[in-house]
Amino acid sequence: MLAMPIPDVSGALRFNSIDYDCRMSSRNRKQRRAARARDRGGEQEVRSLGSPIREQIDRLGSLGGFANHVSMALTGLPTSTSGMLASMVFAKCCAHARSIGAIALQSSMFDHHAIMALARMIMEASTMIAYLLDPVPDEEREFRHTLLRFHDSVGRLKLMRGFGMSADDIRVGRDELKAQIEASPTFHKLSDERKKRVASGEEMFVVGMRNVATRMMGWDETQFNGVYAYFSAHTHSAPMSFSRMADHGIDYFHPSDTQFEIPALSIEVAMACLRRSMLRMLEGHPEKIAEFHPKLLAEAYEDDAGCPFFSKPLQAG
């Protein structure tokens, strides 16, 4: 972890009475009364959702609970460096799934954009898990680990420069990692274009994310490109995320039927990626499989096999 002083933003984060009144002013009278009553009672409102999105959220909650149980059960078990890193990313994946449920059911505003952004994060996390657990020769695996550390160092240097902080130790480490990468036989097997991208420190994957998603994660290439672009539009506030808001009746306090339909694909993608990552993690520890309910496992394998997003079957690392 990067040890650095964080600017004091406590004043910006503290809700005093003035901040509260400003926050409430964007609501109508009925919404303000309901919110104040909820705050006084200390109870958290749970949104009432109709089918089919409620069924989706319930299924995601069940799968997320199962996945989190798997994550906890595998914590601390002997594993490789790749397995340890994959376990960390999988725990992150489980947290994203839980956050989707919280946004859909507990927030006073229905933020379908955030649901789609979290689904995108689960897509990317599952892709990283597949990459980390991909069975490759030791030389290439070490090269991949070095590249991840190099990307991490380059990103941290940008952050430090943004705050005008000294980072000589990180800069030295970055240069050493770059030298290791450029001296690797794996590096010299890459095309000139890939060499340039890898040496820049801007690339996490040796072969590119879309290659990993289709070849290692198992995505159908056409569907991956379409889904990823759609989710990215909402993550980055591209025109597709707001240009038809009036047509779709977007209202964050009183969501329209269309607004509930928009994140439906996101939840299905989140479940598919979380499920496949969970099974991949489990198959890396076959000694633990017997500890989980056989019916739940059978259902997970069946759902994964029938998933329309994947063109390749599950392959354990």
C-alpha cells in the first residue's frame, strides 16, 4: 500500500445542519418528510421493487453470499503468488456484488449508472482473475507479475506527482522493473506495438484485456465488446448515458419502468462473471469443494454452462 499523507477533507464530508438542508432541498415535500422520519427512527429504507428486477437482485444476493462464503473459506490457504493475488481480486468482486444490492434496495436514489459501473468492475475483476490463474510457463508467469508491479509503480508515480510529493524510491523501483521487463525473453517475443505499450507502463496485460477476456475468461468476443462499451458509456458519462433520459423517463427518486430495465443486463453480466470466477477459484482448491452444498454447486455449474455470454466452457487455472 502507498503510504502518503491524505489532504484533510473532513469538512467537505461532514454533514452539518446547513449541508443537510441543502441536500434535502432537491427533494419534494413528501420525500423530505419521509427522509427526516427515517433519519429520526434510525431505520434504513428498503425500496420496494417489482418483478423481474427484484428477482434478479435476490438471485444476485444469493450468489453473492455463496461467493463470499467461498472467498472466506479459501482465505489463508497455501497457494501461489498468482493464487494469492486472484483471491484478493475475488474478494473485491464479492464486495462489488453486495454494493449493487445496496444501491438497488437501500439508497434513496435509484442510481442505475452506478449499478452498470459496478457490473463493469466485476467484468474486469473476473478477467483479471482468469489472467492470474491462467496456466503458463514459469517464465511468462514471472513476466506477468513483473508487469503488474510495473503498472502499479507507474500509477503511483502519477498520483504522487499530482500532489507534488517526492517519490524517488518508487521511481527507482519503476526503472528497475522496466529493465527486468525489457530484458525478459517473453518481452522479445511480443510485436513491436505490444512492446511499446508494455514498456510504457500503461498496460496491465501482456496480451491486452480483450484477448484475456475472450481467450482466458471465455467471453464471446462480439458480446464482450458490445456490453463493455455500453457499461463504459455510463461509467464515463458518455452521451449514451444521458442523451435519452427524457425519452426513458429517468427519475432518480421515482424510477420509471424503463429505468429498472436498463440495468437488467448489468445484473445478469455481474452474476455470470461472479459465478464463473467463484467456480474457477474453487477448482484451484479441490480439497475444499466437498465443504459446500452439492446442490448449490451443481446449480452454479449448470448456470455457467448455459450462460449466453460465454463461448468457451469454464477452464480452471
